Amino acid sequence: MKIIICILFLPSFIMAQKDFKQVLKQYNDESIPYITVQELQEDLKQNNLITILDARQIKEYQISHLANAIYVGSKDFNIELTKDRLPKKDEPIVVYCSIGVRSEKIAKKLKDAGYKNVKNLYGGIFEWKNNGFTVYNLQSQPTDSVHTYSKKWSNYLQQGIKVY
């Protein structure tokens, strides 16, 4: 029975991943280097000095976010208002959003402001959760809930509870 269930869901997972890559190619110019969720997870184990910035809407951040992520938003991002929460210009920064489109825009602004070690989390919080990594609510408690921005974008989240 489990094998049948896996076979039934495998095509939708593969399709979502294929479309996911196409979306990033469509919207991003890759002027900011990507970091995979696996690379970030490993880096975090070895280096607590990585600053993680959440470039989603506040309602998305409030549902769940990566551990110690700093909310900076996307539409109303203002580097001048964020400077006091940013590291030195040569220290590592990883920016994420749902899948990596909004975060590239914020990462570009950081790069243009002189930050030298900025990366975009490939697949964002969706890929993080799809790989079984933990996300946290506002009480710093692990949660399975992830705000998916919209029903359309929810197709890219394969693990966890989808919140709209």
C-alpha cells in the first residue's frame, strides 16, 4: 500500500520541482549566487555568524520562518532602516523568501549597497521545509505550518501544512 501511495504522489512532486526550476529561471537573472538548503544547513552547524534575512510579507513570517531569521520584508524593504540589524559588509548574509524570487531582489539591493557575501537561498522556505528542515513560529517553537503566499505558489510546498 505504501508503494502505491508513493508512486501516486511521485509525479506531482517531480512536476512541482521541474516547474520550480523553471520559475526561478523565468524570474531571476542569477546575479546573486544561490546557496542550497543543504549547504546552508551545514554552514549553520559550523558558523553561527551567518545572518539570515526573511524577504517575505510579515504575515508569512509570522506563520513560520527559519531559525533566527530577521524579517526585512520585500515590498517595503529599506536598507537604511535595516542597517542596524545587518552584519559587517564582508560577513555572510543569506536572504530567502518562498522560493527565491523576492529574495534575489533584496539581495541585489544589499549587494549594490556594498555587502560582499550575499547569497539567495535556492527554493526558499519551501525547499527548506520540503527537505525536512525545521521552521519556527513567533514563539520560537517548531511548526509544520508554512504560509504559501497564494494557492498558486502552494504547489511548490510538498511538506508541511499549507497556510494561505
